[in-house]
Amino acid sequence: MRVFGIDCGTEITGFGVVDSDESGPLSRIVCRAAGAIRLPKSMSLPERLAQVHQTLCAELDRWQPEVVAIEEVFYSVNAKSALKLGQVRGVALLAAAQRNLPVAEYAPLSIKSSVVGYGLAKKEQVQFMVARLLDLPELPEPPDVADALAIAICHLHTAQTLALQGGRR
């Protein structure tokens, strides 16, 4: 299964592509791609949203995932920031919908629990475990890329668990 993970942000949106490899005696997760869409503050919000959409569409077309995994909406103290983040998230969802890709959404606590084993883990812990699980030579940078890969890993773990239980996601 190929999963495209997206970590939405108003300054940096991270993405990562992971595959589950069942070919050997032990299943493993392989990183196929990872990147960051940097959104300069000098750009207007519509320009930023267009850049996110164009880049995600190009990457989705390039990697042909079976599913897109994205972080659920979380509540923020700053309503204006939450609204902007929601708009970036909407553009990501649109890119997936335009390609008829199913979207799986996960809460931040679930993602961190799945990857680190602790729902309140710090960004550095997520980066370390993502590098470890994917056998990467160095920590994924910026942290948004590690978060996107963590979201994709979370989906693979969840799908494997549901498959073992006889269900699907």
C-alpha cells in the first residue's frame, strides 16, 4: 500500500510518501519521497493556497498513492490562525478529491502514539522515530516533513491492525 501523508501548515506544508513492503519475511515501511512546500510570508493567502494545490497535485500525480492521510482539524486559541490552517487543509483535501483518492484523517495524539508510543511526544521525538522506522540516514527536516511521514506511517499501522481484525480503513 502506498500512502501520501500531508502535514498542513500556513508557512510550511510537509508531505511524505511511504510504501508497505511485504516482500520479505518481515513487513517493513519504505520512504519513497518527502518534501516541504515553503510558503513565503510575502505571498498573499490566495497565492499560498494556489502553490500548495499545484505542488500537491503534481506530487500526487507523480507518486500515485492509494490513499491520502492527513491530520484532523485541531482547535487553536488563535481563531485567525486556525482559519488559515483550515484553508490550507481544504486545498489538500481538494487535491485528493480531484484524483478520487480516499482520505484518512488522524488526530495528532493518534499519530504520535502510533509512531512514538506516546501521544504527547515532542517534535524531536517524532523526527527521531520516523527516521528510525524508515531507516533514514538522518532526521527528516524540517519537522513538518517528519510529521507528514508520521501521518502516513500512522495510516499504515492502522490499516495493518484493521486488516488483522478483519476490517478495512
